[in-house]
Amino acid sequence: MGTMSAHETEGAVETRGIEPVPDNERQGRVRELFPTWVAANISVLLLTMGASLVVNNALNFWQVLLVAVVAAAVAFGMVGVLSVSGKWGGAPGAMLSRAAFGVRGNYFPGAILWVARFGWETINAVTGAYAVLTVMRLLFGVESNNVLVVITLLAFVAVTFLVSGMGRKALNVCNKYSTYLFGLFSIMVLVYLVATMDWEAVFAKKAGTTAMVIAGIGTIAAGGISWVPTGPDFARYLPHSASGKKIVGATVSGAALVLLPMVLMGGVMAVSNPKLAGQNTDPMSFLGNILPTWLAVPYLITALVGMVLINSLSMYSAGFTAQTMGVKLPRAMAVSINAVISLIGGLFMMLVAKDFIGQFIAFLTLLAVSFSAWIGVYAVDMARRRRMAVRYDAASLMDTGRTSRYWYAGGYCWQAMTAWAVALAAGICFTKVQWFTGPLSTTWIGENGLGWAATIVIAAAVFAALPTAKENVTPAASGEPTAPRQPVGAR
């Protein structure tokens, strides 16, 4: 996309695309990641998922807390660790992935990650539209109809598109203030629950089985796992001197600050209203039944802002994925593809499909597996690059021809492709959802919902066991003066 000045990329609207960020523009701060990952988890769906741990998994209060803590640590621990590669290479995760899979091989996992983002953005768009409809019902007594469904969904997607198109700086500002607002109202909801819930009944609930605890961890962690390839996107403006440990710490703590209380509140609400986890068509209306209007309305509005930001963060990264897939559009325009697809998918879910929660859980399960195969390969590649003098070569990341350092064999790293394909196939075999049952879903791994974990381990093990791929180190791809290069991530 050419060279840009710091002024251009740091303006109100970010114009930088997938090209690596040069050192002189690395003005980011690790502390900016904290509100980013807070905002990424502001979803009322966490309440429903927390309730499902009580209703469907039959867990008690302490088990729900354990599930939330482990899920946040595992999922966003991976997000934080892999985010460090963004500091090394100054590029989005979908772009840095070329170094692992090859400039052509990256199209295959990239395509699946891109499609998975469509589903995630559709789920969030539908949830946001339902939140608007619930507010309208509580304030004005307006009942939902097909016309309102179309209008609210269109408005939500349009606002998301506009916010995501503005880029990193605008998102950071929005994330900061939404964190304060959502935190304030979450505390108010928590105080209300403490004062009104039957805590004797909450703590009297018997413990569920260990298998259900493990399965619950997988369900809650799935949402966080979907953010792993996105992590480097928000760390790419950090200077090389930024602490990797602080990156991980800011990521995990930001996510946990929202995820833990939301999941716990959902579990507590389910004790008084077991129907909470069974809102098959509308996952938002339960708040109007449990909370008083004076609290439910501002809480839903604040959560709505959070859902806009979640989708904006996702679309922000989806624009990069689209560009790495060969879409010849600026990032802000590439985002429009995701916006249109999420609008169409959202209309289908709200007007045609009936079982929203069932589809959501099935989607999360498949999402975790599809992202996990990429995670296993990428993590091993990162571990190997940690010992290299030049971790990522900026010019080679942008070069999709034979002169690229990451051309490997015909543009493919067959070792990474093999590990990814084997792990993905295995993960699907361990999976069981509403409309699909894998042949290995009855094994201990499948029954405990650990297909995603097995996928990561298999991908990493196979890739590590195969011979290390040789990068193209010819003069045209090695950073020598014959072609201007900008090595990034050097020690």
C-alpha cells in the first residue's frame, strides 16, 4: 500500500493496512491492551453461558467460578502469548502467518479463519439487535416484528462498520470509556443480585461431575480462543522493547475482569430463573424479567456499546484477513465484506432460524476447533523464531512471489500445511454438535469437550516432529542491499 507517514497512520482514521509497522511508528503502550480485551468481552451472552453451566452442566457456584478462572487463563493466556509476535513483526496475525505456512499456503487456514469471523460477527450482530429490541419493549412497550428486526440489525451493523473503519486509535478511545461505563453498571447489577438473590439456595446447590466442569471450561474458553489469531493485530504498534510478560498480563487481566463476574452472575441468575439458559430465540429478554427496568435498560445499553466494540474489533482484524487473502481493497473497505455477510446471516438467524442458543453453542464448538489447528502450528513457529536473529522479514511478508523469504516449496510450507490439516481433521472427529457427530466424539476427549485442546496438541506435535522448513535465503530474499528490506523483530 506504499509508505505512509506517522501522521497519516495515527490520524482519526487509520489508513495502514497489512504492511508491517515501521519502528518510527511504534508508539503504542502495553497498557492500551487492557481496555481492548475488556471491551472484547463485554457480551451479555456470557450471562447466558454462565447460566448454562448451572442449568445444563449442573455445576454449583464454586465450580462455575473455577470454570471461569481456568477458561480465562487458558484462552486469553494463549491470546497474550501469541500477541507477542505482533510486537516482533509489527504486522497482523493473518499476515505473520505467512511466515509459518508460506505465502500461498497461508490462504488455506486464512480462508477458514475468515469464514469463522463471519459467523462470530453474525452472532454478535444478532445479539446486539435483540438488545435494542429488548430496550424498546421495556421503555416503550413496543413488541418485536419483522420490520423492527431488519431496522435494528441494519443499524447495529452500520454502526459497527463505521467504528471498525476508523482504526486502532478510535477503538482504543471507545474501549477506554466503554470499560468505565460497563464496569459501573456491572457493579450495580452485582449489588442488586447480592441484595435480592436467595444465596442460601445458591450455595446449597450440589456439585456437578468433573466431566461437566471440563466440558464447561471448553465452552467458555471457545470465545477467547477465537481471539488468538487477532492478538498480534493489537500489539503490532508496540515497540520491540515492550515486555512480553506485560502483554500477556494485560491481556489476561483485561479479559478476566469482565469474563469472571459475567459468567458468575449468569450462574447466580440461573438459580432463581432456570429458564435463563433456555432462551432459544432471544438471548436478551431475560434481563428485563430478572432486573428492574431502571437497571436493565442502562445495563443493556452499555452492553450494546460493548457488543458494537466486540464486532468492531473483529471486523478490524477481518479487514486484514481479507487483504492477506488477496482482496485488493483498503482495510476499511475490506471490512464492508464482513458487514454485508453478517447482515445477511443475522437476518436469517432472526427471521428464519429459531434455536439461537443451540446454534451459538454449536458455532462456538466448531470455532474453537478451527482456530486451534492454526494455533498449534503458529505457536511452534513462534518458538522457533524466538531464537532467530531476524524473526520476521517485513519485505518478505509483503512479497507473494518466488523472491519471498517465505516461499518455501512453491509458496507452501508442506510441514505446516500437513500439521494443520491433520489436526483440523482430528479435531472435527472429536466434535459433537446439534447437527454433526464426529466418529471420535464418544471417546474421553470427545465426551469432555476437549476436541479443541487435542487439536492444538496434535498440530504442535506434528509440526514440531516434521523437518524444519528451510526459508528462502537467496540475495533477493535475505535483506541484502540488492533489494531494500526492513527486517523487523531483530534482537
